[in-house]
Amino acid sequence: MNTPVTIAASRTQTSTLATGATFLGLSGYALTTRKNFSFMNGEK
């Protein structure tokens, strides 16, 4: 009867880990390549 809670916690944990891995991967890429991402500032 506690299966929905387990599934919800598992999805939350998985999405948190995926977000963290993506953030760390992209941060590492930007720091390693020293690329300039100032074009992504949103201003025209």
C-alpha cells in the first residue's frame, strides 16, 4: 500500500540526480573549454 510513495520518491530522486549530473557536466564543459557563452544572455 505504500507503493505510490516509493514510486514518487524514486522519480524525485532520479530527476534530482539527472539534473545534478547535467549541471555538473555542462559546467565542467564550459570550464574546460573556456568557451564564451555570453551570447545566451537573452538580450537582443
